[in-house]
Amino acid sequence: MLLDIIYNRPLWAAIVASAVAQILKVLIEFLTDKKLDLRRLWDTGGMPSSHSAGVAALAVAIGLQEGFNSAFFAIAAVFSYVVIYDAKGVRRAAGLHAEILNEIVKELPHLFEEGFQPKALKTLLGHTGPQVVVGTLLGILVAVVIHYNF
């Protein structure tokens, strides 16, 4: 049982691709903003999309292992589409809404009762198109490397 998990290339491709994407977020922020924020390892949003990287790696690794005409690949491809669409669409929109709400709270504090102070909403939730594309390409690359080298 444990050996099955250890040798499951699609699982490892997804895990490694997601982890690499999260590490790249920290490095990119360090290079651009000159600050090291290790909390980015667990944060959502940003460049590249770890969601896109993980599901793309999973789908491609399954395709390479089981065949791109298999039902397994079809399931993984549809799952990937839903996750990527959600990351770029719904979660991105939620982040933009959070930005607007945070601005309203800051500009109109008199709207809130005494004692109630709303906390700022998290705004970095979803991804832009380029973040999704880079994450997807990263996932594909990781899946290919793992498939042919391990």
C-alpha cells in the first residue's frame, strides 16, 4: 500500500508542481519587492498559479501513464478545467470584490456600530490569465520530467 503511493507518478507530479509553484511565488516576491515572506508558501493567488500547476501536472502525468485516450485522462482533464476556470474566474472575482469592500470599510468607517470593526478581507485569492498560463506550463513540465526520469 505505502509503496503504491511512493511510486504513484501522477500524485507526485501534482504535489511537486504545486510545491514548486509556491516556492516560485516566494522567490518572485523576493526578487521584485526585496522582501522574504515565507507566508507566501501557504497563500493563494499570485504568480504562478499552484492550483493550475498541480492539476495540469496531474492530468498530463495520467495521460502519459494511462494514455491520452483513457477515461482516467478525461476525468483529470475535466477536473483540471474546472479548477483552472475557478482560479481565474470565480476566485479572481471574489478577490476583486474584497478589494472594493476593504476600500469601503476604510473610507466609510462611520457606517459601522461602535465596537464592531470589520477585519480586512483577503484580496489575493484568484489568478490572472498569465498566472494561470505559467502555472499550467509549469505543471506540464513537471509531469514530463517526473514521467521520464523517475
